[in-house]
Amino acid sequence: MIMAEDETRDFADFSARLADRMDQLPKRLRQVAHFANDHPDEIALGTAAAVAENAGVQASTLVRFAKTLGYSGFSDLQQVFLARLKQRFPDYRQRVALLRTEPNEGSLSAPLLNGFADAATLSIERLRASADPGKIDEAIELLAGADIIHLVAARRLFSVAAYLAYAFGNLGQRCALVDHVGQLGKEQISLAGPRDVVLAISYTPYSPDTIELATIAHQRGNAILAITDSPASPLARLARIRLDVEEADHGAFRSLAATFALAMTLAVGTAEHKGRD
């Protein structure tokens, strides 16, 4: 049975249908169902081949799973997960509206400050818990061995790249901030030499410019160090080393506290590594 268009984009409807049919699903389809529940962002953003590999099934199993639940195919099912992902990150006017619904107890600033401070604290604690020191050491070694570090980021994450340009510059590490002014990002990244490293930063919803520039550098043979938020990130397939950061949010405004802490670690760690050498 093929569902109506409005139903196929409803994640709650998908969840209800899956719950109703879970016990009747064959083993492989149940495996896909469990993977979808545990990794919804990867379903939303990954290619069928990548999702199938990570779920431990054939790509044809994804199609069969989708059709069993009434979708025309995996791409059709994927739209449900994409819609869910977009709902998690409303636009800024919607975010402010969400904050206005929270009790302010007579003060406008106090709940805002407390909320953003709590989100920053939670972000830092998540970073402490999930960070792999060995992988961060590898990233520092990669950066320390670069002739020039090219910094690629956009939108709110551009502030992190700008900070890194400032920090690396003051610590004596040659770097280049790819600012994409005048849509000249491609020309800027094309200046990367064979011993240069590209540090690319992008979180959901991923910046097309960042992905495009990192892809160009990857195709030219440059090592990519990615700071991102998911194994399903488009940067994951390009990265020699990937560092994942999970930022908390308040009123859908995500913190950057953990990202800046990691950026400071990379900058100072690179300088210390080069100093020892």
C-alpha cells in the first residue's frame, strides 16, 4: 500500500507504522528498523550504500524495508527522516518564539543566561565524555606536519575558523582562512599545496560551500581534518581524521562551547608539538 504524500513525510506516522509491524518483520528488516531508530540522522543524510554498510545489510534490504512500510523506495523513506531533521533546527524567528513561551519569572535575561550557560556546560561535559585523546593526538600531529593549514567553515562555524586563524597565527603556525569572499573559495582552496592540510568544520544542516571546498581539496590529494557532528556527515567520507562534537542547545540555539574548547586544544597542541620537534 502506498501512503498519501502528506503521510509519507510524517515521522510520527512512520514510527507508529513501524511499531505496529515490528514483530512481523523478518530478521534483516528488524535489523534495519533498529538501526533507523538508533541512527535517524544517518538515515536522513547518508547514501543508500553507506547506510546499508553501516547497518550491516544489502542496499536492496533498505528498499524492501521501505516498501514493507508503504514507501515507494528508500529515497521516499529518507524524506521522512530529512523532514524530521529540519524540524529539529527551526529558523531564527521560530527559535525566538520558542524562547518566549518559557517562564521568565520577572526577568528576561536570567532564564536566557541560565539556559545558554547550562547548554554550554552540557556541551563541554559531552566532549569530555566522548573525546578520544588518541584521535585528537593524531589530529594535532597531522596539523603540526602541515606546511599550511587551510581553514574552511561557514555560517556560525566561521567564527571558529576565524578564531583558529588568529590562534595559529599568534602561535607561529602558517595558516590560510578560506573566507569565500566574492565566491572565490574555489580559487582560495586551489592554492593548497601537496603538504598542506585542510581543516573543515560543518554541523547539521551542513553548509554546501564547506562540503564543496573540502571535496575539491580531497580530490586534489590534501589531507582533510574534519570537525563535525555525526558519522553520517558529508565530511566523514572525505576526512583522514574526523572529530565529532555534540553541542547542546537552548531554545534550538546550539552552543559552540565544546567546539571552541576543541579548537583551542588543537591550536595550542599543534604549537606544543612543533615546539618539541
